[in-house]
Amino acid sequence: MISSEKLTDALQEWDQPNEILTVLNRGVKKSLNQTDKEDSTRDGLDTALCSVDIKNRAALYSGANRPI
């Protein structure tokens, strides 16, 4: 549920897959009160996003622990 909410928020602000995943990651970490400390939880989201530009025949991919 957290990921869905944060993804919706990110999609309203950004259109590039890498930007969306960055905002999504920050939002999930903030909601779960995660820090960079060693004892902090490491829960997160493994996901991938692809944006397709049909007019220019181009695709952009970004993945979080999901290689293309």
C-alpha cells in the first residue's frame, strides 16, 4: 500500500523512469523510518519501469534490483 501511494505521488511530479524510482525509493524509506544506519531495516521494493515514446521509437528503462 505504501508503494502504491508513493508511486502515484511520483507519477504526478515526474515522467522519467529513473526520476520516478528515485522519488518512490525516498518515499518508501521515509514512510518506514529507514536510515542509512547498519541497524535500520532494509525493506524496499524491487521493481522496474519502462517509458515508451512511440513517436520517436524510443524506450527508457530504470530498475531497482531488476536488471533489464
